[in-house]
Amino acid sequence: MIGQAIGWGGPALAPIAPPLAEFWRLPEVMRRVGLGRSTIYRRVQEGEFPAPRDLGGGASAWWAEDVLTWMRNRPVADRGRAGYRGGSHVADAAAQPAQPEVP
């Protein structure tokens, strides 16, 4: 649309989503990121995960956009893991020695 409207015929630019303005309590954060309570709090202490915000009255929660940003910027951990095979085994097959042709 935008690209076509100004004549360069490229694809229309997708609108940028506004930040998600809500708080998530621990069970929701655990569900979204797939980590357990202890791992989340350990990573908060190590500076590797966003810290919860104090809501007052002894309650705390995570700002949803902080968690979503962490999720978007997180490297894929499995790729460095020993034995990771990925979604396609084409590269593995190419790395195998060629079998001699049988006449």
C-alpha cells in the first residue's frame, strides 16, 4: 500500500505494534517463556532476565513489554547444544562422505 502509493511497487510496510501495556504475574511469565520460578529468579539476579516491578503492598509483576523484548532478543540456545540436529538434516547429509557408486 504505502510502497505502491508512492510508486515503487514494493510490499506495503507492516504497522509497528504499540507496546503491550500490561503486567504479568509470575505464573503468566513462566507460561510465556517456558522457564521455572527458580530459573527466572536466578536469571534476574544474574542480570539475564528482566526484573519484576514493585506494585506496592508486597506485590510484584513483570511489565509485559520487558518480557516480550527479552523473548525477541533471546538467542536460540539449542543451536549451540551438543547433539542439536535442527529442523533439517540436509547439512548433516552433505557432511557425510560420499558412498562409492556400485556398478
